[in-house]
Amino acid sequence: MLDDVVAVLACPHCGADLDRAGNSLRCAANHVFDIARQGYVSLLPGGTKVVGDTAAMVAARAEFLDSGHYAPIADAVASAVAPLEGCVVDIGAGTGYYLARALADSDRVGVALDVSKYACRRAAKAHPRMGAAVADAWQMLPLRTGAASAVLNVFAPRNAAEMHRVLRPGGQLVVVVPNPGHLGDLVSELGLLNVDERKQERLTEQLADHFDLVSQETREFRLSLSPEEAESVVAMGPSAWHADPEDLRARIADLPTPLAPAASVTVARYARRG
């Protein structure tokens, strides 16, 4: 893990700065966190009980994203942070795919935070200037106050107060959410979970006290998926917790190929207030 990454991390127990001590990170209060051999560190407070993405879900996400199907979304995220210098933090980073694109062609460092250790294992290796830490988005983030120049939030939970705290003055938040109708053909044919019609409205309410909207754009594009890739789309999202794999595979096999659902997302930039 890079020293530049360690320099922005904070102890999840007391909020103090963390420093490297061999293959561990340690704060002044002597809280110690071992760096795993895969390169990530778990910064979950003791006793935290959370359910992150499984190894199978993370593998499905990695396979799908590495195939480039969501490259238009990654390009939009990278463009949004291109003018900014300093550390980029991705909350709910998954495999680190979007953060890696945001770090390309720059000298910035990045921190990928995700509650799944399987995701962090992959994120730790997604880019040479990226570090990864297991963390819960709903608790105090293990980051120093004002450490980030940009925060990414792509299809992930949003803790507005904590995102505001870790952003420096002048920092920006980039949020990507699916629109109603996102992958609609697959959703209707396979009986998957629908996107909440009030998602954008709820996002505005969540961020209203801490951020001001700077820009907002819709990205829509058509996918071309094999049956196996369609399975990956389902397996990497929230429907994976509800769908029976064998039943899903059988229903996908009955659909015409290639499958061509439309992707529709909103990419929004917000300025930190205050």
C-alpha cells in the first residue's frame, strides 16, 4: 500500500491518523490494522456486522466490467474528475473499475472503500496508485477530514455527512445512479428488481444539506450481451440476492441472442457546501 494512500487514512475507532508499522497500520492510541497479503486493509470497527458482496458477485462484476460494457459510464466519471488534483476516494468502489479509470493519465492517488473484502482484494490491484480498505459507508469513514479532492459514488450507498467531511473545501462529489428503465428489457423478461421511480428525488433530498448540484447528464447506450454476460449483470447487482441461479439461467436461455438491453444512468457532479 502506497505511503500517499496511508497518509489519508484514519483509525475507525478513534479517528486518529494512521501510520505504517511494518505490514500494519497503527494510530497513536495503538489500534493496529494488518495489511492483508492481497494488499488491502480492513478498517471496520470491531463488532461491525455487515453483509458485503460475495466472492461470486464480485467475480461476476469484474468479468462484466472488464469486458467494457459500462465503459461509457467510466468515461463520464473520469471526465468529471479530470480537472481536479489530489486524492480521489470511491465509496462502494467494488472492484475499483471506475476509480482506476479516474486515476488514468494523472498523478492522482485513489482510495477504494467497500464493505466486501472480496471486492477490496481486487481493488487493491486495480491500479498502481490505488489503495483499498474494507469500510462501512454508513459509519464514520476511515479517512482524514478534508483528505479527498473528489469522492466517487457509483451505484453505491450515500452517507452525505461523511462524504462532506472527507472532501476538502472546493472538492466535488460525483454520483452515478440508474434511471428508471435501466436494463429494462432484462428486468421485465427476468422479473428482476426495478429501479425506484423516486431515485433521483431521494438523491436530491439526501444531499441537499451538504452539496450543491453543479451539473447533471444522462448517459444512455445499448448493450450487446451473450447469455453468460446477462447472467453476470444479474449476479453483480441487488437481484443476485433474490434470483435462483438455475431458474435465471433457464429463462435467459429462452431469450433471443444477443441480448440488447438499454443502459440508462445519470451522472451528476456536486460541489461541497462550506
